[in-house]
Amino acid sequence: MSAGATANRPQRGADVETDVRIDFAEAVKGATLPLRLSSPATCATCSGNGARPGTSPRTCPTCSGSGLVSRSQGAFAFSEPCRDCRGTGRLIDDPCPECGGEGVSTRTRTLTVRVPAGVANGQQIRLKGQGEPGRGGAPAGDLYVKVQVRPHRLFGRSERNPDDLTLTVPATYPELVLGTTLTVPTLDSTVSLRIPAGTTSGRTFRVRGRGVQRRSGTAGDLLVTVEVAVPAKLDDAATAALQSYADATKGFDPRAHLLDGAR
């Protein structure tokens, strides 16, 4: 098949890509967002036929609407795109003033994009048939919306399981040593978290069902990591109390095992 014949065939519209930025909570819970998009679309003035309203394209008399003309060169014959209609098979005597006879114009439109719950940063959402219009009656292309998620000041997503949320909570040394109950935030409320005595800094606790909502109706978990917070300054009373604690625990050497292999 010649290049001219291929060009004259209906062609599916090109796919279009765009970005949308959403908040962390919208990515976790899902959201419906308006999206303004400037892109080629079927001309609304001529309904895509390229002719001024009230007129119609006519069949090209040179190629009889095929878009191709035959030429002979010695013993060989070949086809090439018709120069009069540029391979379209149609002539437009009075072009549409909006699109200049192309049947396609650039316009700004507003679409509604539904972002599913649990969407990840960088994930694409496909909107079928919302890309560039096709040529010659072919279907339109698709629109791919790339989601950019703004980071949250407190929460993150687990790399191992994106349905789990992560949170780091500071705690005092006495709270970790003696045990306590902490009130920690979730995306929509708070929960009480029991810290057992003797908890080490960096330990992670799992709060069931406080993560990302899944399509199945279940939810991921909230992973809370406690880290000891060290005061930048101490007053005299606190310094004296800490020194008394140090004197009382001289028998405890947390680094003793580091030298075992060096002796």
C-alpha cells in the first residue's frame, strides 16, 4: 500500500498527557477534581468537516474522492497523493473560519477526573477517548493524567506496602523506659497507643485499619515509629537529676558488646 493510501485512511487521534497535583489526603482517600485542558478537539463550528456552516466539502474531481492519482513513468505505474485535495479526497471551497478547514481547533475544556483512593505519586489515570480527535471518522485518542502528590508534613507511605501509612512520633526517655500511653494523630482523628516499659528508640508499632482505604472496603495500617527526643538544654534541677540517674546506672554499659570482638 502506498504512502498516499495510508495517509488517506482514517487515523486514530493521538494520546495526550497532562499532570495534576493533589494533596496527600486526597491521594489516600480519593477525590473528584476538575481539570482544565487546552488541546486540539473537533471544531465545534463546523462539526469537524472543515467547511463553513451551511456549506459542505465536495468530492475532488481530480481523484474522484480516492485521494490518489496514478502516474506512469516508462514501463512503471504508481500512485501518489492527489495534489489538488492533498490526499483527502475532498475539496473545501469555503473553509470554516474557526479551524481554517482543518476540522480541528484548539479549545479549553473542563473535565472531571476521579482519582481513586490509594493512588501513588507518579501514577497515571487513563481517560478513554479524551485525547486528540481522530481523522476521517476514526476514534479519539486517550488522555493520561499523571498524578503528583504533595508530601504531607507528618505522614508518609510505606515502601513495602503503599496501603500502610507511616508516622514518626517523638517521645521522652522516661516514657520509653517506664512505659506510657501516647495520643497519636491519624489522617482524620487520633488514637491511643500504649508504649510498654523498656521500649527502644526506633521501634515501630502497628495500628490496624488506620491506613489507606482499599477498594475491597478494608484499610491498610498506620505504622508508628517512636524516637527519643533529646532536650537541647537542661536547667540545674534537670541536670542534677540526670547526673543522679547516671551514677545509679553505672553498672549498665550499652557498648560493652562492641569491644568483645576486638579483645
